[in-house]
Amino acid sequence: MPLSHAVLTLLADGPSHGYELKARFETAVGPQWGGLNIGHLYQILDRLVRDGHVTRSHVTQSDRPDKTLYRLTESGAGELREWAGAPWVRSSGFRDELFLKLLAATRLGTDALGSFVSAQRQAYLSDLAALTRLRREQDDPLVSLLIDAAIAHTRADLQIVDGAEDRLAAMATTGADVHTVRPEDDGLRALGEGA
């Protein structure tokens, strides 16, 4: 699980508590990954403790509530080394909502396909402009690399969208009928089928 291993990576720098790990994660991978839900983080930490990869201890504080400190175990360090050395292989295919939208737009006809492609192209161009600005402002090498990857992915998606209209035009019809049923018609049909 990548997030579990990211937590092990952060703990390799030394002991931390939950909110500190959350902040360090979000700083380390930048805005492209997105925020880390604190509840999910604590579930991950509980699992890592259960699996023997992390220990937890309570630190008493006089002016604030006690905090829990997490430390990497030797077993956790071994797990981290093994994971970090293994290649990443895509295992779940390319599940991307873009292709579901292209399917729907194609079924709805050439006008719908053209409209969607135009809107999606504009969204990707806007994303590229924002990413390029963000990249210029970034000094952290890892975050810069992550932004570069986001730019490359967005350019690849833009290339797919740019070719989609021509490649799918034969499948799209000029005025595709959308077959619908009104709820009252469906109920009448069900009554008639039962008779």
C-alpha cells in the first residue's frame, strides 16, 4: 500500500506524531497529491503498529493533551527497503473517467462529442497553465519532479482528447436518440406484464 510505505518513509527520518506526519507528507509530495485525511492516516498507523512495522508511545504534555509518538521498527525499515527497491507496476488498468465521458459523448452524437472534446481541451490547457506557474515557483526537487509528471500526464491526456473527435466520429451519429422511459410508463408496463 503506497500510503503505508510513505508513512514508513517519513518515520525513517525519526519519530513523529500524527499531525506532524500529515504536514510532512503534504509538504513532501506537494499540492499534486492532495491532502491526507487525518482519520485515514491514523488507520494506517494502527495497521503499521499491528504489523510490527511501527511502535507507538504516549508522551505526556503539561500544557496540552498527551500526544502519541510513532517510531519505525527494524521490521518496518526492512519493509520500506524492500518496497522502495521494487519496480512499480500498474495493476488496475487505466480506469479514467475521461474514457467514460468519451463513451457517453459518442453515444449522444457528434455535437455532444465535439462539445465535450472542446470543453475538456480547455480544461487541460487551463491545468497546464496552472501547473507551469506552480513549477516555476517550486524549489523542492521531489515536488518539482511530481509537478513535471503532472504536466506530462496532462499533455498526454490533451493529446488523447485532441485525436478523440476524429477517431470516434464514425461511432458517433449526428442525432443520437436517447431511449428513455417516463416513470409512469414504466409502472404501467410492469402492471401489464404481470396481468
